[in-house]
Amino acid sequence: MARNYKKEYKNYHSKDDQKKRRASRNKVRRAALRKGKVTKGDKKDIDHKDGNPKNNKKSNLRVVSRSKNRSFPRNKKAGKKIVRRKK
């Protein structure tokens, strides 16, 4: 079954909240480009440690590989699962 991109955009990507999240992620990426932390085509992402794309504090951001940023354990609601380490 092929993806219905038109329906996906209508039901998810066109929502105001999703537009604001995307704009916030793009804003951080552009700032990192200007500062020289990332370059175009370097296969790096700006990771929001707490998973909230609207939280653009310096302490919440880091540069990580694309594969690491896009593959993390998820909870039942598809959010980031908090991994607790035993001492």
C-alpha cells in the first residue's frame, strides 16, 4: 500500500501546531549553520534533548548524527522513552 502524501499533509503537517514545531526546528538549524556548528550535507541533526522542538535553549540542544537523532526508544504515544540507567 502506497503512502497517501496528500492525506498525510492534510491531517498532520498542515496543522498550526505542527507548522510551529517545524519552524522552530528550522530556526535552530539555520542558527547552527551560521555559527558553523553544522554544514550543509554533513548528515548531522540538531537534537532537542527533551524532545520538545519549541524549547530552543542552548542547554537543550546538541549536534548529533542523523541516524542517532532519528532512532531512539519510543513510548506508547510515540514520544521519546526516558532511559534510566542503573548505578
